[in-house]
Amino acid sequence: MRPARYKAALAGLFLAWPGLGLAEKVAGAIIPDESRQVAERRYRIDRSYEDTLKFFRSVYPPGKYPRKPIANQPGIRAVHIENPEARPGSWEGLNVYEHKGETRVYVLLAPGDPKKPKKG
């Protein structure tokens, strides 16, 4: 009985988060699979800005992962997604932005040595 429950729960997870099965991780952050690296921790996403934000809303719910606009100028839109559970060496935040019709994501890392435990 347990394996059947496990499979049902796993199937439910993937149905609840569409596209999560088609994703990759960068420093622990989940980004869409159709992303291409353009620089260190910078990715071009082959989705619209709105679709990319929908993806991140499903993966990182706004109630748990705060957001704040970081730019809203002609031709530029950007939002910062904060990771409140950031550990040294893992993702601290995501900057999702659109410029000249291209959507990009920059993964910010939490400072510190990932091998040392966090104090506090």
C-alpha cells in the first residue's frame, strides 16, 4: 500500500506544479528548463516575462517567498524574489527581469562558506 500512496502523492505534486518536472536547479534555486546560461548565474528564459513569473509563483509561492519590484521603466520590468531560508552558498534571491523583449533570471548567492554552519 505504501508504494501506491507514494506514487499518488508524487503524481499530485507534479500536477499541482505544472512545469516543475521540466526545471533545473542553480545553487538550489529551481529555474525553468528552457533557460540558457548567458553568464555566471545569469539565464535567458525562452518564455514571456509574465509566463516566467507564473512559473516562479507556482514554484515559490509569494506568501513564503516575498517579492519586490526593483525596476519599472520603459522597456524594463524586474522583480526580486527573496529566499527567506537562504544558507551560505545557496540562492539568496532571484532577479527576474525583462529588457528589450528578453526575459532573464539572475541567481544571487547567500554570502559565506557553504561548509560552515550558519550561526544564530
